[in-house]
Amino acid sequence: MLDVMRMLINREARWFRCGLLAIAGMLLVGEVFAAPASGPEILKNQCGPCHLQGGKLQRIDSMRKSPEGWDMTIARMYQWHKDDFRAGTKAISKEDRLTLVKYLADRQGLAPEEAAPYRFLLERRPNAQDVAPDEELTQMCGRCHSFGRVALQRRDAEEWKKLVHTHLGQFPSIEYSNLGRDRNWKDIALDQVAPRLAKLFPANTEAWKNWQGKKHSVPVGRWRIAGHRPGWGDYAGYMKVDATGKDHYDVQYNLNYASGAQATGRGQSIIYTGYEWRGDATIGNQKVRSVFTLSEDGKKISGRWFLRESDEVGATFEAVPDGAGASSNIVAVFPSLLKTGSETHLSVQGVQLGNTFDFGPGIKVLASEQKSANEVELTVSVAEDAPVGLHSLKEKNGLGEAKVSVYRQFDSIRVEPEFGIARLGGGTTPGVSAQFEAVAYLNGPDGLPGTADDVRLGYVTASWKVDNNGEKAKAEEDVRFSGVMDTQGLFLPAAAGPNPARKGRSNVGDLLVKATVADGASSKEGSARLVVSVQIWNKPPLR
């Protein structure tokens, strides 16, 4: 019983600390401040009193991290050593903290190829699957937080061992919790896991050495952008980037959705480590954050932007240079699904476009109108016997291409994600919604729906509803209490309990999400599972 009490006490303390880290992470993509002191000065004054020994910074020099990782470290140091982590009588300011994160991420960050496998964690992509190299690392590391949180840092062998000791000091119950008490956790972590992590994620690598030696690109100029926002659809538009200081930028956005909706916005961004874009902006009436990566040659920016207070809601983002000297490129086509035997009007969005296009066999361009150098409207005729599946749209004299899908009828509909999680809200803790989309498919060579060789045509409009998933959910009326589904496939969870109407139970639920898609005179249906779970009390930058 005593062990259980200790475990609960430490778990509550952990939740509290993680909540503070979540607040701390806002600095990375919040307002950009002019720093009154340099990174080395802040490091010496704020970190040196504890870490500076013999003229060398102990521990700090032995690791590398993402910007989020360094910000979490600073937050953790302040919470653990609040009385010591001060300059005079004042705690570290937001300005100094932002400067310190910038300095550490530039000096001891991750090379692009080191961060690439776990970018989904940095970009807060919902429903992404976090996969460790093997089951042992899943159990030893991934049972409390994502394995990506481990993989987005680099340490030498001794530092990985010190991290084990840090875990034991911070969470004494770790050896008694699930997947800890069934083994000699401490010895396994120190003697087996730490050496493995030192080999998998070493402090010194050729990738980092090479990246440090390269001249990094700057994103100043006008960019042609495109992406997809679940529930809203595809968009294209422009982004203008102006420098306001070294690695600091003012950014203007102009988005045009395929549905006809438009949104403009403005914000600021910082480039960390030569390629890690972190931004904060207001687009339309929504406050958003952006986590992008700038390619080594400076000719592409990609990533995701999301709502500041609800990071599960967001959009993909791709950008290529626009203006004089930019390469011809197609960034989007609206619409991208073409039915055989139909005549369709298309909008081709891109950079330096001509007016002569080819879709391959079965699709004929009837008319072409150049609206601007970056937009062309086409009228196309799709033959009854046009080959179904994916077609490449190419501009005669350009280098870029885009994919369009040709179908006679949909063979099946799938709902993405196939398994979603929403979380109840309530009080000062907002709920976590779940966005679903319907995707049309053609059967592959095996002629069967739902197999690996199916051809993905693209997103389609659907009508949405939720139902109880199984007899237990039906008996407890989960669909009545857990929340509601809107017309765009966004599930909005209910408030947390206890709910007197459910005999004091909370409003959790196990639901079946159903999408119905019209296909001519008939319709097809797809489904997915949705678990509506308890509240989430903390959202650290790296979970």
C-alpha cells in the first residue's frame, strides 16, 4: 500500500511539473523579443553558477537537443533549482530564455537527418504512431513518454547514464510502476539501455559535424504555398518573409481554399539550427503555430501549422520560392478527382506556369485561360474509357507535376484515421477533439477492397455520424454522453464527469465513426473507431 501511495504522489508531482513544461514550451513559438544579452552571457550567468567547473560547462556540453528539448531543460532546471536559478534577485526573463534556447539549439542542436524520423512529434501530428527500435526500448522508455522524446536528443555514454539517475531521482516510483517492478529496472537501464542509447544516439556524429560546416539558407522572399487542412480541404496561396534580425522574420500569409474560403494573416518566426522554423501568427481569426523545416538548398519549406490552443487541429504545409528566377512548379490542382465521361473546370496553382498541359491518355484539355503567371484555369474532358487511377499533370515546358485521380465509381471508402482518440474537457482544461476524413479508393489488382494494393484516389465529401461501438457501449449509451460530431467530420467531446445522468460516471465512450459518401445514384460507407478518453492535464512540447 505504501508503494502505491508513493507512486500516486510521484505521479501527481509529475503531472504538475509537466504542466509547467507545457507552459514553458510556448516561448519557442510565441512573440519574438529583442534580447538584451547574448547567448554566451546568459549561459554563463544563469547556468554557470551550477554547471561551470574548471572553465567548462559540465553536462551541458555533453548533449544536443531540438529547440523544444532545450526549452524543456530550462523549464526543468528552474522548477528543480528555483532558488539558485536566478540572476541577482530576478528569475530568467522571457527574452533571455528565448535567446538561450536559440543559442543552445544553434550550437548543440540536431542535424536535419537526425530529427527527420521523429518530425511528427515536433509538428504535433495527431494519431501518429511512435515506434521504438524494439520492444525493450518501448517498455523501458516508451511506457511513460514517447520514444521520440528520447530520439530527439544526443548524449555521450556517461550522460545517458546520468539521465537514468535523473529519472530515479525525479520519479522514485519508476521501479515499482507497470513494466518496472517485474524486472531489475535500475540495472537494466544503466548497464544495458544507456549503452544502447549511446550507440543509437551519440553526442558526436558526422551528420552534425557536416551540418555545422555548411552555410545555411535564409527564407527571405515570396513563397508559393499549398497544403491540406482536414475538415476544410486543400488550399494554395502565398507567404511573404522579411528579415527583422538575424534568424528572425516577419511573415505574411494569404490562403485560398479549394472551397472558395480565404484567409490572410501575419506573424513572426525564428529559424533555429539553420533549418528549424518555429512561428506564431494569426490567420483569419485563429491563432496558430507553425513548425516547419527549411531545406538545405533553401528551395523548400515543409511541415505543419496548428491551432495554438488545440494542436490536434491543423494543416500540412509545403512552400517553394516564387518570383523572378523561380523554377516552374505545380503546387496544387483544384479539384483533383475527375470522373470518367465528365467535363470539369480545374484551377492549376503553381509558379511560373505556362498554358499547355498534359494529363496523359483519356483526358483532353478543351480550354486554357492564364489568370496569372501562377494560376491557370482549365476545362478538361474525361473520356468514358479513360484509364482509372492516378494521372500525372504536367506543364509542357515546366519541371513540376501534380497528381489527379480518375474514377468511374468508388470501390470503397475508408475513414482516416482508422483509430482516433478524443479527450473530455472541463474547467480550465480544454477538451481534445478528433478530426476524421473520408477517402475514396479503387480496388487494386487483387480486386478486393481493403487490401494493400488498393489505389488511393483522395479525400471526398461525406455525411457523418457516430454510433455505439459494441454491446457495452450501447448498454451505457456512450453515443448519448460522449460528445457530438459536426458536419465536417470533427468530433467535439463532452465535458468531463462525474455525470449524474450516468450514475456518476464520466462521459468517456467507445464509438464507431461512420462516413457516407454519395457516388452517383448510390452511396458507400466507411467507418473508424473513436475512443473518448479522460482529460489530459499537460501538454509538454515533446510528449
